[in-house]
Amino acid sequence: MADPVSTRVSTDEQSTQRQTHLLATAGLTDGTGGGGGAAGVPMFSDPATSSKIPALERPGFRELARYTRPGDQITASELYRLCRDLTDILAVRDWCRRHEVALRVLSGPLSSIVDLAATDATTTMLVNVLVSVGQFQRDLQNELTRDGVAAAGAAGARSGRRPQVKQLGVFDEVRAGFRAGTSVAALARTHQVSRVAIRTAVADLLPGRPTPAGSTSDTTELTEQVLVRIEVPGKIAHRLPALRDLSEAERHAVTQGRAVRRGQGYSLHITATPRTHQALLRAVDDLVEQTPADRKVYRIYRDRLTAAGVPTRNSPGMPAVPSPRRQRA
């Protein structure tokens, strides 16, 4: 009596590792049918085969059917690797009875039945009931999934890939915003597209990318598009929104900043072009004439800009910021 084994996976990305583990635990290892050792059993596989194809029509099962003889027993790790629904299992049971072949599965609710192809009333009833319950669970899950998708669509959620920038008709607007210093993340949130879509729209403006033929942008302008993230001290970040002389790009960079708590205080992470950071630093120049605490936070902000490669007035080649003299007590 031979003991041929059937395995199946639905896609190329799936593996039969779990199935072969269950089979090996039962002492069934790849042998003569699969090119393995003589002590093993013949294995027949249907890789990347959809469960929608009936078992009797699969190439691997057809090869198994040619191999089996009356008195053999077909083994599968799980029933649903062999048959997906009641109609399919009934067809396989009928084929096994006609060819006098036993059928066995190693896991699941039907694993306790010695021969699924047996013709007694109890086996027939258990197979019909348990397979029908399993099919009901899958149908119910699919129904709930469809209802969930419909409810999400009614609430305004969109499924599938996000639209591209050109499809929304905001291509020029996105590029203008990026040139003005708006970050990729902020543009993606504003236009409700992915960051990849934004980067695709501004690919030629990103650092290190060649300027397209016919473009008037030079190297200096391209360098100016590099976005720099600076941690602005909370005392300065608190003042910036109230300043009236900020440009639209500068104000947008401030409002899109991310606040990070630091104990009892906070800092604001601002992502913008070097030119925008320079303008924000100039906007708070009056701090150098204020209290020592004000001068300290100004110096911290300026030093962080310098460390990030953003030229400031104390950077080489730029006029120094005069340090106010301390008054004697």
C-alpha cells in the first residue's frame, strides 16, 4: 500500500513549509515521487494554483491520480489545501470510492476521521456538516468585508491607489509650493496624495537630481531647494506665528512644524529651505537686544542653523551679529 501526498499553494509568494512540517511530523517525508530518498513517500504538488480550480483538474492531482492504485491512501496536511468547498470534496470522495482509494487529512476538524472517502453514514454526515460550516464561515467573512468596504466608501474613504498629482490638476501648484519651501510631507497632507506622488512631481527639484533640458534653473537655485529640518527653541517658536512681516512660505513652514515636548517646555521642528530659515532667524533679530535668556535662545537657534549648513550672519563670509554689552551693576 502506497501513501501518496498532495500539497498546494495559491501563489508564487506562498510556501509549502507549513504543510511539509505537518507531514514530516506524521512521518511522511519526500521520497520516490518527489525525487527524495527511498524511505520517503511520493509527493505531488500544485504550486501557485488557485483553489477555484477543482482538485480533479489540477496538474499535480492528475499526476497523483495516475500514480495511485486500489488500496492506496491519499494524504493531505489540511483539507482546504486539497478541496475548498463542499462540491469539490464530494467530487474527490466520489473519485476515491470509484478507484478504491482512501483519503486522509492531518489537521483540522476532519483529521479524526480515518478515511474521508468511507461510505458509511456517519462519515458522510460529518464531512457534509463540517465542510458546509467551513464554507459558511468563509462566505460570512467575505460578506462582512464587502459591507465594511461599502461603509467606508459611504463615509468618504477611498480604496485603491491614491491619485497622482497630474490627475488632480495640481501639478504646478505642488511645484510652486515646493519651491516656496513647503515640505514633501506637508504637500502630501494638503493635497491628500502619497509622498511618493509629491516626490515624483518635484523630482527635478530634489537635491542631486539633474535639471531637465530646457529648464532655466541653475545649480544655485537647485541647491536652494534642499529642505533642512531645524529644532527651533520653544520661546522663539511661540513668537513666530504672531509676526506680521512673514511671507506666505515662511508662515506656512511655521504652521506645518511639529511640536515636540521637552519637559515643561517644547521645541518646534521646522522643515524648510535654507532661505526660509534665514528669514525666520532675521525675524527674531530683536532678541539680541532683550534679556540674557532671549539672547541665549537666539544663539541656540543660530548655532543649530550653522551646524546644519545654513549660512547665518555669523557664518564665514557673512557679517557678524554684534553681541550687546553687558551693563555693569
